[in-house]
Amino acid sequence: MRLIQRDPCFSTLTEMLLGDGEYKHCMPAGYWQAVESTGDYSLMGCTVAAGFEFDDFEIMHAVTEPARYFFWSQHPTLSLSG
């Protein structure tokens, strides 16, 4: 699967492929993330650690249009569910 992350200031977009032995990644605080399947199917999950505050958690479909544009301008195949 392809992991996409964007820094909090929306200045850097990073992509990485997970698989072939690399199945996890630690996302820095404040970063946005998205995932695309690179196969027929993918099982994805997200685990939080001590210090995580759900009050600071935002779902992309609940944020402003400019924030969403930064992802979809680079990855038009991404879609929101929910």
C-alpha cells in the first residue's frame, strides 16, 4: 500500500510504499495521512500511543477545502468514506 503524509504547514508531501517486510510507519504529531491500496485489497489500521488526544484528532472530510485540496491535487484517486 502507498502511504502519503503531509506536514502540518502543508509544504511537504511524502509518499512511501509499505510491503515486502515493511508494514508499519510512525506518523509524526500534527501530520496528515492518507493511504491507497496498491493491490486488489489492503487491510489498514491505525494505533495511537500514550499522549494521543482525541480532542486534537481531525477527519479530512471535516476540515476546510484548502486542506483537502493539498492531498487531492497530487492524488486525485483518493476518496473519502464516511
